[in-house]
Amino acid sequence: MLDIADELHRWVEQGRDFAVATVVATHGSAPRQPGAALAVDGAGTAIGSVSGGCVEGAVYELCQEALRTGRPALERFGYSDEDAFAVGLTCGGVIDILVEPIAASAAHPGGGAAAGEAADGTAGTLAAGLAAAAAGEPAALARVVRGPDGFLGRALLVRPDGGHTGTLGGHLALDRTALAEARALLDAGRTATVALGTGSDDAPEGGGAQPAGSRCGTTIELLVESSVPAPRMIVFGAIDFAAALVKVGKFLNYHVTVCDARPVFATRGRFPDADEIVVDWPHRYLDSQELDARTVLCVLTHDAKFDVPLLERALRLPVAYVGAMGSRRTHLDRQRRLREVGLGELELNRLRSPIGLDLGARTPEETALSIAAEIVANRRGGTGTPLTGAHTPIHHDTARPVGRIGSVA
């Protein structure tokens, strides 16, 4: 549900009661991944999506039911389920959805509780997770999606420093194990379902640490949603193609920086959609940055005095993508220059040049779409070939660990 945290946090601040339905597991072909959410408030306003339209109507009704009863519920929709088919789930996949009501009085002291009353319980933990995500703070929200009676929906919020809010209940070992699993997924910037085993209630000989497990006599499954800062896109070269790429980058939820050494071109007037505009030599700016493995670098300068020192550094960094604009002749000359400064074939093979997929692009906007398509294909493991007539998967599972260069913050 952290994908709609901004709006849900506003609802909490406004004192609205609402129910939120979250995809907690998928099987086969499914349009949305775990963490996708749809929420409905007491007035019937809906935001978000759990299936791209397939089962939204049925899930809307489940949210209204949760608001009436005040109880969480876990529902499954699949192609073989007659009810699910009736509401339009025809993609052949299966989705499990957790529906939770959140009362304003429990989630936020200003939402109807007595003056000075603290947010409490699961609702308070969920509200704290929404606040962290809306503020862009790294945090992981772990919720029970399967387990013993009374555990469904219980939540634990974990922060990078190990601090946490809430409890899953039961044995303290359950919280300790859940904290460790959530912290690992937060470090990787991933959202995933985690199964915690039953463990043992007996301490090991010698008084060592208790073995991991749920200690509840049965397996407990958690959905852990990680909220991390937006991935970065750095565009080098303040040209018309860059202005179009900035817009597409923002559409794809990147934090977009434009860097150029020429102050006359690197201006807010030319790049109103950019998050940052930097006037500096590209290689010097790159040296000053802390980048992670989600970062994409787009080199649009196609000028050797900028490109070579920049790419010499960029291709040695474990970032997600490095692409450079230019003709095939420019690309060959650029490769020769990069070899002369010491780059090997393994490093050169990481360079996407000429940048983008072959869409026949001509305009800056079409070229930006071509570049963005290559970035998405690289990120998701796509081939870039038409789906028509293909027998490859529509959705790819390419979960990758996310490391940080120069920092563990």
C-alpha cells in the first residue's frame, strides 16, 4: 500500500476512516505485483488499483465490507474461481488480496481520538508507515498475511537503524525474526513475501540465542513492503533531447538531475520538470555523488571532451544502466578513446550505445521514449521485441539486490 502512501497519509491527517486492499501474493500472469493497493474511504472515494481493472469492483465492495465490520480479510481471485471470472479476472493468474480497515481514531490522534491520545495498535503502525513513505524516508512495513486466528493484518514498521514501531504479537522471537527479515529486504530495496517457520520454544544448550521462527506453532507469512527514495536518473547534456527525457524520467518515477558544464543551457527555464539542475563538468559531478544500483546514467552530450572522462568513470560503477547518444561512427570513435584510457571489454560491453531501442525515433520525444523503453527492458529483463506472436513471458521476475556506493545510509 506504500505505492499510494501520499494520498493515504493525507487521509490519515484529515481524520478519514478508510479500508485498504493490498496485493500480497501473485501466481501466474498477474497485472499488478505485491504491494499494489486500492483504498476506499468512508464516503466511497477510491484511489489506487490492485488489478489494472480486472477485479476492482469486487475489491471495492470488500473494502466497504471491512469498513462496516472493522475486521481484516484475505481473499483470493483466480481464473478458475467462478466468482473471480465473473468480475473479469481473465488473465489466467491468481492474486491474493489483504483488506484492512483503518479507523482514524486509532491511526491518528487528531482524527477523532481524545486530545493527547497516541496512535495505537496496528492502525497506528500502518499510519506511521504511510507517514514515512510520504516523507520519502526509508522504512519497511511488515504485515501478517497468513497465520493463526487473530494475527491477520498485524504490522511492524522497521527503519534502517533497526528502530521499529508496532508488534506482530505472540512470542518476542516472532518480532525479532520479522525485524531481521524486513531489515534485509529494506537494505535491498525490495518488496516480497516472507514465510517464518514454527521454530522451537526450547533454548539451545549453553544458553545461546533462541532459534529463529514464529513460535506460534504454525508458519506465518509476511508481506514486507520497502519504501526507499526514488531511483535516480542523471541526464548529462542540457539539450532538447534531454528536456524530453526528463519528462519521461519523471513519469517513470525517477528523481531526475540534469548536469551540464554550460550555464547558458543548464537553466530552470529549459528544464522545469527536473528535480535538480547542476552546472558542473559531468565527470566531476559524478565523482561527487553517492549512487546505488538502481541509478541510470544517460549521456547525451556526444562530445568527446565531456563523454570520455565521464564514461571512463561511469562504466566502472555498479549502476543499473549507462547509455550514450551518438551515431554509430561516434560510438566506434568513443570506444577507441575509452580503450586508450584503460577500459576493458567487460566494461565497454556495459555501454548502451547508440542509446535506446530501435523505434525509428526522430523527434526528441520519440527518442526519449526509445531511451526509456531500453531502461525499462534492462530493469525488468525484457527483450524489446513485440509481444505479438512471441512466446516469452509478459511479466518478468528480475528482483535484484540494491547496493549503495560510498554509503550505507
